[in-house]
Amino acid sequence: MDFYTLFFLRFALLKNRSFIWESKQKRLKVIGKIISIDTDLLIGIDRQKNTIINNTINFAKGNFTNNALLWGARGNGKSTLIKSVFNQISKDYKSLRLIQLNKNNIDDIELIYSIIRKFGDLRFIIYIDDLSFEKIDSDYKIIKSTLDGSIQNQPNNIMLYITSNRRHLMPRDMIDNERSSAIHTDESVEEKISL
């Protein structure tokens, strides 16, 4: 990345809080304002809400945090929770940023890491909405490797928040199918379930 590109990216990152990753152009697109609701209006999910709030505050402070997968039925407020918590906490912690990464562009995550790690004074939540994998997808290997097997460690200034309608990101028949077609069935099934 040349000097001018870095200069303009830093300017955009300092002036804005939320972005969408544009995979074709390999760049961040500024999002003016995220529409969200007050976290007090999110009822019936107090334990989950408090966990995400505390994790996000710790991340914004530069403390150790965990990536999070929020799973549940469609319409339960997983995405709303992430956006609402981000809007609430980023008011007090000015270094906090949100980047939405489309699940179809998951293979760009290491490129995003390499760009964002240059801005260590800022804290980035990479948000992936509605992640799941179908039979023809091999992208699950990318996210699994990125989370716990890549030689390129996740930078300290990045945290992942992922939502899914599935507790296990793979359909059950995909896991079961591995048992019938793989030579080493346990290895194939364990790889998919471990994600």
C-alpha cells in the first residue's frame, strides 16, 4: 500500500466509525450512520447483551477479549444487538470502528487483517452477518484457519462478531454425508464440527 493510499485510508478511518468491505475494489466503503436501537429496548436477552457489552468495552479499552458467535432463530435480534452495542460503546470509546464483511467475501479476511493491523491506535470489530456454509462451500476452512490455525495471527486491534441462524455453521446432512463418503470419517466430521 503506497503512502497516499495509507494517508487517505487513515483520514477516512479517523473521520468515520463504520464501514463495509468492498471485495471487488479491495477497500473500505464509509457508512454514514448505523441505524440501531437503544440497548435498553432489547429485552429477554440480558445475559447475552451484558456479555457482548462487557466484551466490547474490554476490547475498546485494549484488554483481552474473545471473538463471538451469536446464533439463534431468524429475527431474534442478533444483528441488532451487535449494531446497538457498537453505537452505544463507540460514543465513549472514540477509537472503536465497525467493519461489515459480507459472508461471501470471507476469503478477504486475511487481506483486511494486513491492512488494519497498520492502524494499531484504532480498534476494529469485523462483523459478519448470517454466516453458514452449504455443501458446496469450502470457505469454512478459511474462517477456521483464520481463527485458530493461521500463521498470521489475528491482530490485537481486531475482534470478530459473527451471527448465524445455525448453532453449528454446517448443515447436519453435510456432516453426516462426510461419514459415508470419507476414508477417515472421524477426521472429516471433526474438522467441520470444530468450526
